[in-house]
Amino acid sequence: MKVMVCHDGSQRAKVALERTVELLKANQPEIILLTVVEEPLDATSVEEDSFDKWRSKRDEDLKDAAQWVAGSGLNVDALLAVGDPRKMIIEAVGMKNPDLLVIARRGSGGTEKMVLGSVASYIVKHAQCPVMVL
């Protein structure tokens, strides 16, 4: 069993990863961690520096999460992609062919509790595997 977990370093993503491992650990799934960093829209050196720092931070978060999964006794693969999160997640699903995709929902207000965010909504509609939104 392969389970892809989208992980952006946020508290919600960490909880989603912990919950996924808790729920599925007995099945000994391979956990595929995916983080996506959006490219800067502006080509200025300030934006490039900011992007490099952000990418480094996300890479550190990804490595920390992978170490945590490995420490839980599961096999783990970690991917860092650059681009539009919606497109990159769908591309990664096509490439890795997971049995389940886990994504954390953004937002916590009244309206956000009733609807999915734009990325989660897109993924639910376009993923070629079951999607669990936490």
C-alpha cells in the first residue's frame, strides 16, 4: 500500500501526517511525502532570494517529516516539487500511483468549515486515486 501525504510544513499538514500514520500504520504503508513550492511570479533578485529561502525551509520541513515517519517504522519517500500546487500534486499522483492521497484542508473559519479550499477542491475533482481531506 502506498499513501501520498501532501505536506507544506504547516500545523495542519503535521496533524494530517500524524493522523494518517496512526490510522494506517497496521497496514505498513509506504508513505510518500510531497511538498510543493510555488515559483515566484516576479523575476526580481529579491523574489529569487525569498524563493530560495522558502524552498530551503520547505526542504527542511520535508526532511523532518520524513525522519518522523521513518522513526515510526514505516518506509518513506520524500518529494519536493516546484510549480503550481494543483498541477504538481496531480503530476506526482500520476508518477507515483498511490493507493490514497491525503491532503490537509486550509482555513478554520465558519465558511471554511463548509467548503474545501481551492487546492483541495481541485485535487478531489482531478486525482486518479481516492483522496482523504483532513
